Amino acid sequence: MLKNNSLINRPFYRKLIYPLISVLVATSLTINSASPSLAFPWRQIILQGIQVIQLTTLSDNQEVELGKQINAQLLGKEVRLHRNRATQAYISRIGQRLAQVSSRPEIPYRFQVVDDDNINAFATMGGFVYINTGLIKAADNEAELASVMAHEIAHIAARHAVKQMRQMAIARGVATATGLDQNVAVQIGVDLALRRPKSRDAEREADYLGIQNLGRAGYAQIGAITFMEKLLRKGSVPTFLSTHPATSSRIVAMRQFLSANATSGDGLNEAAYRAKVNRLL
């Protein structure tokens, strides 16, 4: 016979045990009745709100949101923006002209000028493009500047950063069956934006899409060639090309992407460009 003072009969322990039993029963029903598609929200609850993203099914909206977080990290710790609003407006105007005729115009694009004299440009997923003041100064005309921006837009259009993030997550062993922790994804995204080692296939695709985009926007496509040739003639490889397979054979391949009227179009007036840049920087 159980004694009256058994634990389960004590009011204090009844207050603890009965709610616990209710939770366990509810949990059991949830697990047993949940379909495979509902298993992930349960896992999120267990992990106390850890956000996990699935890169293989990343939607445009999810990519943009992830890009915003990567951008916030970049601006907070890695890069310093140029504060001249006129310079920012000029770069944004060129960028939006290119983005709207790109192969992926449906996402919002944001173009930002980085206060850095190194010749560099980079992008991250979700429509974020960064152009160094050093690159703006290095270009001889607007077509050359636009060619670099079109190339970075092409990386976004082809979702190269998303694909590389998935590859890097697998290589580092941080991807799970359910996906990738969002905080880890942001850190990988920052690393890819600043130090991304792109494949030759990705660069070739971005060269092709960028040159096509340049032409559709009304710029002279030859600017992509003259800018690349000028940089390669420099004694040391600039930052912009340090992680790219920038060789003479690449320029030969780029020439094959040019249209018949590659030497005509907007952006070839060097005097007008130099006067504008001198006012802005």
C-alpha cells in the first residue's frame, strides 16, 4: 500500500508533474502525427529558435534577406562607405540602368561606394554591389566602369554566391541535413564577398552575362576589354583581379562575347568622365 506522503500525492510535486505529463503527451502527439514537411518547425522549437536556412531551396526573398544581413556585417566591420552623396547617386544611376536589363531584374539592387583606393569591386547575394573609389578613378570612361558593375551584377544574376556558400558549408562540415545555421551563413557570405575564390566557369559566365548586359543597357561593350587590358598591363595585379583568373586567354574569350557594334554606344567620352570623377572624388 502506498503511503499518503508519496511524492505523487504531495501537492507541490503534483504541480510539477501534471504540467510535465501534459507537455510530454502533446509532444508525443506532435511527433507521431507530424508529416516530414512539418518536422523542421519542431526541430526549430527544440533548438530554441535557431534559424536554419536551406540553400538548395532559397527563394528570392530569402536570398535578399540573407544579403541584407551580410551587408550589415560588411558595413559594420569590414568596409567604410564613401560619404559623398553625389558619388553614391552617380554609381547608383549606372547600376540601376544595368540591373534593370540584366537577366535577373526582379530583385532589388543596391550599389554602394567603398572609400578605398584599391582597385576593387565585389558583390554579395541579394543584389548588393560594392565599388571602390580606387576603381572609379582607375577607369578611363563610364563604359569601363559600367563593365565592372555589369560583371558583378552577373554574379548575382547567376546566384554564384549562393552556390559557393553551399559548397563552402559542405567543405567546412557545417551544413546539416536540415540546412545551414543562418549566423554561419552570414559569416561565410562575408568571407565570400571579401575573399571569394571563384571558379573559372563562374568567371566566364559572369564575363558573358556582364558583356551582354552592358550592350542591352546601351553602353559600348568594348569598355570591358579596354579596362581589363589596362589593368593587366600594370606591373602588379590589382585587388580586383587578385582572385580572378585574369589572363590574356580570358580577354580573348571575352572578345568572342562582343557584338558586332561593340565599339559604339554610351560611355566612351573620356574627357566628360574625367571631369565628373574629379568633381565627385
